[in-house]
Amino acid sequence: MPDRSFQKRNRTLPPVIAGADIIVGYGEIESDQLLILEQILVDNEIGHLCQRLWEGVDCAPEKDLFDEVAAVGPGGHFMMERGTRKAARSGEFYIPRLFDRHTYEAWVELGRPTLYSAAREQVRAILEGPLVDPLPDDVTGKLDEILHAADRELQGVGE
């Protein structure tokens, strides 16, 4: 089976780089004929990755860590360096939720998890968890008012 995530990344990135602000087809596969919960999470991950790539790389002089790299040298440990820690917390690095970043040996020891097995676990956790409305009550209340007003207007009640 072809790697759908690779195909979707390759099809999504060019329009993002070209400036598209709407990408359709989240969670859909097979020419938009199937909606898959796991695919929604995978597509969300791809969307965040594309957004991060679109934002580009900050090449400001304070982001230049050349001196630290030269001081630590090949095979050294950079996490003790102040610039590395600052860069790691800056949002400059994208930390994926689903893409596996283990070493090959650790990945094999974990049972060779895939992007979709990680998404399946997240879907399971979401479905087993409590249903929580992500919008605050005042926002949902305002939306309800707008919808009721629109219903009344469409039915001619307010005339």
C-alpha cells in the first residue's frame, strides 16, 4: 500500500507555498469518497508541518549558532549550550505529534509503529474521553443567538 501521508504532503505543500489559504479534503482518501478519523489527524499533522515550512527559517544574526557548533564539535552534546536551549523553545523547530522520531533501533523495539497506528491511538483516546466543546460558553451563546436570528429572518418571523 502506498504511503498516503507522503502523497498528501507532496500534494499539499505546493499550494501552501504558493499562498493558498484554504486546503480541502481533510480526513478524506480515495478521491474524497471516504472520511477516515485517523486521516483527519494525519492531515492535521501535515497541515501543521506545511504551515511551519511556509513560515520559513529565521536567519536573524542572533539565531546564528555557528560559534556554539564549532565549540562543541562533531559528536558533541548541544543541549548544554544556551543558544540550543533557547532555539529549542523558540518555535523554530516543529515537534510532530504523530511522525515517529525514534532511532531505528528504538522504533523496532517499539513494534515498528506507523503514523497511522499513532493516529489510531489518538482517535481511540479522543473517542473514549469526555465530549468537550472547545468554544467558551459566551461564544456558543452568541453563535446560538445569530443562528436563531437567521432562522427567524428566513421564516419571516421578524417582519
